[in-house]
Amino acid sequence: MRPLALQASEQRTGPFIAALAFAGFAAAITQTVAVPLIPKWPSLLHTSALSASWVVTAALLAGAIVNPIAGRLADLYGKRLIILASLVLLTIGSLICAESDSVVPAVLGRAVQGCSLGIIPIGISFFRDQLPAEKRGAATAVMSSMLGAGAALGQPFSAVVVAHFDWHLLFWFTAVLAVAALLCVVVAVPADSSAARAGSFDGVGALGLTVGLVCLLLPISKGEEWGWTAGRTLGLFAASVVVLAAWSVWERRSAAPLIDVRTSIHRTVLIVNGTAVLLGFATYAVTLTVSQLLQSPTADDGLGQSALTASLLIAPSGLVMLAMSPVAARVMARRGAKACLATGSAFMAGGWIMGLASMHSLWLLAITCCVIGTGVALAYSAMPMLIATAVPAGQTAAANGLNTLTRSIGTSSCSAVVAAILAGVVGAQGTPTLGAFRIAFLCATAAALLALCATTLLPSAQRGPGRADGDPAVRRVPPIRPRSRNHNK
């Protein structure tokens, strides 16, 4: 029979994990909730297609920029506080969108919604602080799966609502979801002892990073519309190089940097972040290509399905991601986080290869999405654990925020590349041909295979005070209490 103290501990950790996972899901679902409405936004908001595209772009940009900044604030002032603040922002952004009938408030609301995406990396670092070592791998896997599952399930939910109800209901739903998550965090998540760490917030570094990322991500997202050789596109790319270079110099000299650049170029962190860019590309390609392929006219070798049917065929992949999170935890416990990342990358590559042979079959495409979803669950669970092997405990939220940022760069790059491919090869109906989709599938396959190759460069076992709990080099240890600032390494 287990000791009463251990049973009490398990009763406390269950609601803690569930509350943070629910908060992560609420934030993640905002990524794709607006995607099925992309063709309709111009008429719904009484604006041009170019202006309406900002409804999607604003959330992606805001999420990418805020992630590392929110992570640093969480390391300094407490993870629970920043998670609660993020859920408040998600609620406010949802309410703004729910009351919008024009493009400016809708874009503003979506940007505010995007600021909540830092919940997932902060929650993962929270697990490291609060949970017994043997529970961290499973909790991290669950939280990481929320990013993919929320995005995968948000699209079919949105398609159902749009098909039968007023579109404003989508954002009333996300507002209710955010409030429910906020209440769960208030009740089940204790105040963390990481609050009030020694150090200060680097405002200059935050401003420099924001400007640099806007200059980088904006032309990536809008290059297809503006023209890749247009003056503002090239000018923004050049500005991003200059600003981010200056920012890096500032961070190296700062006594309290926003992001420790020296830690960021650690071999493990660098490889994992590079892999995240590639896997972000391969993951987002599902949303951009499979749904469009399913809806393409049969005259252009498409499958001629409705937006609702296409979304429902993709939805099982989100459920697969949730189901695979405990499997990811077991793989990490037995084989290590490196093996889990490699396995996930292999599944993703295999799924895209299968997709190349399944372009004429509804059910094979649905299975393809599930195989890719399996890979996403495994890979996304492993990356935070590998990051934890290379950074001090006081920097885990900021480091995981940076990792999420690199995935966002992959996502934005995927959006630009796939849009260029699908717009460049169109058929008689003015829609992308089967050949265009095949090229896009090949690009996603190449990204997943490159990620798999990158995992071979990771150390086989992590040794040291920051090592991941899922690594074979780590032995089981007794449950630990939350870290205090005097015991951080």
C-alpha cells in the first residue's frame, strides 16, 4: 500500500496538471479557429482580402513575439501570475472579436488573443518546478500535445459553427473557454516559489526582440502578397538582420538579459530549436494543404469535399495527439528524449510520404493526418525535455518560449512557401492542381526528414544538473518540493 503522503501528493498533482493542460488547450485552439473563415473574412468584415488576411496574421505574429517575453516575465515574477494574465488577455481578445463587425477591432482582438500562446511553454517549465521528477515527462507530454491538438480540433469546430451558426459565436466560445480555464488555474494551481527571483526585466532587449521579429516575420507572412523582391519586403528582411544582430550584442552585455544568448547557442538548445523550425513547417503544412486538397474541384483532380467534411476528416489527428501523450512519456522514460524526438520526426516524414501516395483517397488522407499527428505528439513532447537539459532552472520558461518562437518561424515560413506553390500552379477552375499539392507535400516531407537528420547531432545522453527527466541517464528520485530561489542551480 502506498504511503498516505504520496497519495495526497498524487491527488494534488492531478488537478494541477489538468488545469494547466486545459489552459494550454484554450490558448492553442485560437491558432486555427479563424482559418475556415479565410475566404469569407472580406465580406464578413466589409474589407479587402489583403486587409482581412491580417485577422490570421495578427494572432501568429503576436504569439511568436510574446512567447519569449512572457517566458522571461514568468521566470522573474511567477509562472502562475503570467498564466493568469495570459488567460485574461485571451478573454479580452475573444470578447473584442465577438463584438466586431469591421476589420480593425477584429485584427486587434486576434492580436490580443495571440498574446496568450505563451501559456504552453510557461506551463511546461512550471511542471519542472512543481512536480516530482517521475511525473514531469508525462505532464510535459500532455501539455505539449495541447499545442497540436488544440490547433487540429479548432478547425473542425470552427467549420461546424460557421456552417450552422453566426461566426461571432466562435469567439464567444473561446471567451467562455478562457474564463473556465482561468477559474481552473485559480483553484488548482498553487502560487509558485519561483516568483520574485533576483534579476530585472530587460525592457530594451524586449523592444529590440519585438522590432527584430516583426521585421523578420512580417515579410515572411506577407511576401507572397507584397512580392518577394518588393522594396518593403527586402527592406524589412535587411532591417531584421541589423536589429537582431544589435539585439544579440546588447543581450550578451546585459547583466539581466531577456534571453541568455550564450545558453541559446548551447549545442542541444541550438539543434532542438533548429529542429523546431523544420517540424513547425511540417506540422502547419497539414492545415494548409490537406484541407485545400480535399476541397479542390474534381475538375482539377481534387476531391470536391465541403469545408465541413474536410475539417472533420482532419479532426481525428487531434485526438491521436492527445492519445499519444502518455506513449511519448513512456518512450522518453525508457529511451530518452532524443529517441522520442527522432521517432516523432520519422513518423512525420513517413506520414507525408504516405500522403504522396494517398492523394485520391479520403480515408487514406485522414490516416495520413493521424500518422503525422502521432509524430507531432512525440516530437513536441520531447523538445521541452531536451531544452531542460541545457538551461538552468531559472531560465526554463524563457528557453521554452524561444523554442515555441522557432516553431512559429517554421509555421510562418510554411505559410509563405505553400502559398507561393499553390498560387503558382493552378488548373482550369483557378485552383491549385494536384501537381502543386504534390510539390507542397514534398517540401513538408523534406522538412521532416531534415529534422530527423538533425536529431542525430544531439548528445546520446544528457548528464548534468539540468538533464531531462525522460533521459536514460536519469534515475528515479524521490518527489521533490517546489524549488525556492535559494536552491536554483
